[in-house]
Amino acid sequence: MTMDMKILIVEDDPAIAGAVCSHVDLWGYKGAVAEDLKDVMGQFLTWKPQMVLLDISLPFYDGFYWCRKIREVSKVPVIFLSSASDNMNVVMAVNMGADDFIAKPFDLQVLMAKIQAVMRRAYDFGNQLHWLEHKGAVLCTEDASLSYQGVRSDLTKNEYKILQTLMENKGKVVSRDVLMTRLWETDCFIDENTLTVNVARLRRKLASLGLTDFIRTKKGMGYIVE
């Protein structure tokens, strides 16, 4: 189970971050320490970890802020690691959507037990949330929603399938025939005109989020997310 499981460590103490990263690696996970604490979400979206270990007291923005941002786009497990372990912080962490809270100083073996327990709960029973990301736009493949710069929009079944296909093939032209075939696979039997209408509606929804020209037309070929 650990082979492809990535853990992002958001911690401003290099000694703690390094020790935790080395230890999760020893247990077969892939650890990475967040390098830019001003842009934790950028690293989260780029690296796509299966878990986040998150300190509360951080420069620029605290751990609660980053947990809230993560929860806007993902249900990936979050464990808080903090010396600020009073009841109020524990309650706030849980209310923010954290899966566990470990007080500093902690034993690395206890940390690993907690990590494995949360991983089992999150992934052994099909609860993993997947997403696709491009240029800051995040498509959640579990609830068919699109988020951009903190704003979320629900997509229709057709809009979601069209955008999913284009984002899975970003940088490549996807023909209209391929898009219609993908829609037929989900029992959406549409013709050329219906596809055109759906793409137009999707573009308007993208533009309302600030994603103008996210989908471009290649005349005589199809559509592309560049």
C-alpha cells in the first residue's frame, strides 16, 4: 500500500521536517518537505500527496489557513503536528477537517502508527479523492466540481466529462469524435450540435471563474487545453 503513497510535510523547523521525512521514507512512503511556505497549495497541487502533515505555527499563514485551502479542493488526510496542543487548537483542527492531531514533542514510532491508521481509514475502503490540476484550475473527479482561486463551481455530467477528457490530455488536441465517444460511454447520447452547446456552456462557466480561453478550438481538429 505504501509504494505510491506520498506525504507532504509542512513544517518550518528544518530538524523536525528532516527527521519526519527520513522516517516516513524508511517505512516505504515518499516524503517531501514543503519548500515555499508562502505557497503550500502550489506544492500540494503539483505533487498531489496522499497525506499532509501540517504544523499550526507557520510563517506567512498558519496551518489552519492551509488546511482550509486544502479542504476546498480535496479530502486528502491531514494530520496536525503542533506544540500548541491546548483544547482550543485541537477543536479548531478537527473543525477544519483534520484527521488527527499529534502534540509535539512526539515519538516517531507513534507518528508512524498514526499515519498508517489514517492511511488505512482513508484509502483501504475506496475513499480516496482524486483531482486533475492545470494552471491553478482543479477538477475534482469525485464530485464533478471545478475550483479556481478559492471559488468552486459544480459541473453538469456532460461538462465534467468534456473537461476531464481535455485535462487528461492537456497539451494535445482532442477531436470532437473522441469527446462524443467519451460521452456515449456514460450513456449521454449526443450529436454534433449538442456537443457544441455543451462546450459553449462549459466555456461560459470557466470564464465566470476567471478561466478565459482555458479551452481553445483547433479549427477542423477539435479542442485543446494548452
